[in-house]
Amino acid sequence: MDAPRATDALIVVDVQRDFCPGGALAVPHGDEVVPPLDRWLQVKKLFKAATRDWHPADHCSFRRAGGPWPVHCVQNTPGAEFHPCLDTQAFDLVVSKATDPAKDAYSGFDAPELPAALKARGIRRLWIGGLATEYCVKATVLDARKRGFEVFVIEDAIRGIELKPGDIAAACEEMARAGAVFVQTGAVLGRKRSSP
């Protein structure tokens, strides 16, 4: 497996309090993505972008507005904040999505800032991890592939909701069919040395 290059970017997808244990729309074991992602955030040569749901209080995806989800990641609330153990100081770009109350947005590419930033830097390859596997991670990966990026999904840095049995596996198969390659952090960055 090739090491990350200067023309690569890391995309951290929606690692927010509301998607982690105890949050309004918690992904089971969602906080387990933080340690591997923090290793990726230490790779100096990577451009590092983070996406976040940044919903207005009356967003169409909320059940009270007829959508499928409980109220979550409302702008400027604690639930919309990134996980407190995530190294947010390493982010070069934070992209807010689903800011229009009448429009949902699962993919980071739904926010124009992300493709513009990648194009401006000549980025060709993306390393993607975050939450949730079968929703915003999948949508971001598929959009990246449609735009011609080489995409690596960091398998140990994604977790899914699994509303129905098989949802996560089906999402991973769809991403693989689109040309995404699944990798493990240790295989790319090397095994982390244990403390003495």
C-alpha cells in the first residue's frame, strides 16, 4: 500500500457529538473512529478536511418536519460539536453541510467549499473515514469516485448505524463496486508502538 502523498487529502466525515455514544443520533461505537483518525491527522503532508452536519433547527430531515431522523447536529449546539478527543486543531478546512432547511445533504461534496479546495490544491487521492458508514461516508465516497478521485476508505475508522441487518455490508459493497479501496490504518501508517 502506497504511503500518503502531498497530493492526497484526508476527509473526516461528521465525527460529531450527536453521532457518538450519548448523542441524539448515536452510531454504535461511533467514538471508536477517533483514535485511528487522530493518527491520520498527524500525517503532515496530507490536506485535512472535516465535514459536519450543521442543521438549522427546522431542518427537513427531522421527524417533526416529516423526515426520518431525530433532531441532531443543530447549528451552534453542543451536539453539533466535533468529538472532544478529535484533534480538530489539525483541520485545514471544516465544511458545513445540510444548512438549507429544505434540503438534505449526506455527501461532503454537497458543500461547494470541499470540491473547490481539493481542486485548488491539485488533490488526486482521498483517504476517508468517519460516520456513518452507510449514510454520509458512503455518499461522500460515491461522489468522490464520480468526480474521478482515487478513494481509500479507512475501514477501522468508520462505523455504521445498521438500521436493518446487512445495511453496513451493503454500503461497503457499493463503495467497493464504485472503485473505492478499503484499507486499515496500521497497514498504511505502520503499527502504532505501544508505550513502555
